[in-house]
Amino acid sequence: MPTTGDGTFTYVISSEDLAKGLRPSQHVPRNSRFLTECNGAIGLDSVLQALEDLSENVVDTSALAGLQFPFPQLFNLNGVVIVATESEIYELIDGVLDLKLTIP
């Protein structure tokens, strides 16, 4: 895999492979074209996006505390969007984050 002078590289994952998602268990054989680990990103519209990009485009989390990796975590459920930080859980209601739970 070619790298640039600063040690970074680019690896293209096809949309078909991305659509398969993460492997369902550790017993899936190697080279089965499942992703094995995903840190700090999520598959959205056949594109792997960094959580920072997703957070900026979906909901403004800049005012939330405890935003060290892996936070904020976004959960898009059926009709409900939950945003979690290290110590707080919010629900997104009409574009506004409503604090639901604080964890000491």
C-alpha cells in the first residue's frame, strides 16, 4: 500500500463492501470482505464518514462537555435520535438537544 511522505495512506473500500458492514462474529473467515473494526466513523450513504463530520452535519455538539473520543455517540433509532457524552444523555427534539439523564 503506497504511503505519502508524512506516513498517511489512502485505502478505498467499495460501496458493496461497506454495505456488508462489520462481520457478524469472530468466526467469519478472513478475506470474507466484512469490515472487522470501525473506530471513530460510521457508514452513511455508502460513504464512511468520521464522527466529527457526522456530528457537524446532523447536530451541533460543540456546546456539550466530555467530547473526547469516542464521544459524542449518536444513536439514530426509529423516530428517536439519542446523543451521548461521557456523562450525559440527550434526545434530539426538533433540532434541539434535550438533556434526559446525567450520570455522576
